[in-house]
Amino acid sequence: MDTLTDIRFVRGRIAAWKREGHKLAFVPTMGNLHTGHASLIARARELAPRVVVSVFVNPLQFGPGEDFERYPRTPANDATMLEEGGADILFAPTADEMYPSGAGRTAIVDVPDLADQLEGRFRPGHFAGVCTVVAKLFNIVQPDFAVFGEKDFQQLVVIRRMVRDLCMPIEIVGAPIVRAEDGLALSSRNQYLDPRERATAPRLNETLRCARERLLAGEGSVHEIESKASSELVEAGFRPDYVTIRRATDLRPAQPGDRDLVILATARLGAVRLLDNLRVDLASR
């Protein structure tokens, strides 16, 4: 595996691969890699003979008061995991390399409507930061496939819309959530949970599973199921930002007759903000 920090060198290596007829899969990350990231890299290796992984903590997607400076950075461990996972290139640019005019003065890519709701409502500008850096990385790496985890489900939908709207010739591949044995979705931020909070955290997934069972059983309206799930989280010690049932394809509020749904929730536990989601196929009931 080669570790590269210069855009020119990455482009040169990829151009050589493409001349040889190789397809390329790409996994963008912010580092502090764990088993969930390893599953993305394994999926990328299934898709293409060449795999590039980026590690870049993107300042544009952190809002005021968020944890950009505190975000965990573990470059040595990341490189070891990527080497063992079979990545061909680790692209680890500096902020100056990615934003030569400064992050505050760069051109912005936005996906209106999709990016303004849910996470976008609680973190204004977040998805503009995500889409901007992902679009730049796509232009640098020029992958045939890009792999994103389904834990950040809204991000996956937003990126798919961006790629479609901007006519990017890239297939966006969603990879299933990787969970701990107790059901907690793996996340770099889980390490901030204290022991008592870590013991409580799986209740988020349990609550979503109960909501899914109610949906499948037809026990109440969508609004009633959302409200009950939110109340259950409060009782367990969470501070929910939202629990909502949406159409999986475009995140519109679920309507009678919709079959492919997703339950999304974000809730704070102590100082940590946890995200999770569950897909629901009503056609299977």
C-alpha cells in the first residue's frame, strides 16, 4: 500500500491503472478506523481490483461547537488496518491540499431539500460540507464505485442524489451497518461513552426494532409509532433529536401505501450524539 498526500501523485497512479484497464473502488473516510470501516474496504475489494481509501477530517462538515479539533485522529492504526485490508492507496491530504483557497472560501456543492431536513436541520451546512469534499475526492480519484456505510443513511441518499444530479459516472454502493454484539452501531464517537452510557446505548437500536415490529404489525399510525419510540428513548435516558419514519428512496415522510421505509433516529446520551436506522419492507408482512 502506498500512502500519498499529493493530489498529483494520486491522479498519476490512477491514470496508470486506467490505462491498464483496471476498475477502481473508493472508500472516503475521516479516519479513526474500526471494524465498520474494514467492512467497507472489504466490499470495495469485491467490486474492483484497485482500492483507494481517503483519510481526511473535513473541517467544512463541522458546525460551530462541534468536535472538529477533538475528533479522534489515529493515523498509524489507520494505516495498519488499511494495509491489512488490502487497500492499494491511502490518500491522506492536508487541509491546504484539499482547500488551497481556504475552507471558508471554497466553492460549495449543495443538495437542497434532501440536505436541509433531519440532520441538516440540526446541523446546518453539514451536508454542504460533506458534498463539497466528496465531490472533490471523486474528481481526484475518479472511481467506478464508491462505498458508503448505511449507518449514515441520510448521507448515503444525499450522495446518491448529488451523483445523479451532477451526472457523475460513479456507482454508489451502500454497505450494511456493522454492530457490536449488543446491537450498538459501530461509530468513532462510541469511545466517548462512559461505562454507564455504553451499557445504555444499545437501547437506541432496541427502540428502533420495537418500532419496526409495530409498523409490520400495523399497530398504530406512523405518527403514533414515532411518538412512542421517542418517549421510550427519553425514558431510557436519551435526549432524542428525532425519531422518524421515511421513504427509503428519497426521505419523504411515509405515506399510506409506501412499502420501502426506513426508521431514522438521532439521540444524545450524555455528551455523545448517536445515530441509527433500520430499514422496513412492508411488502414482506
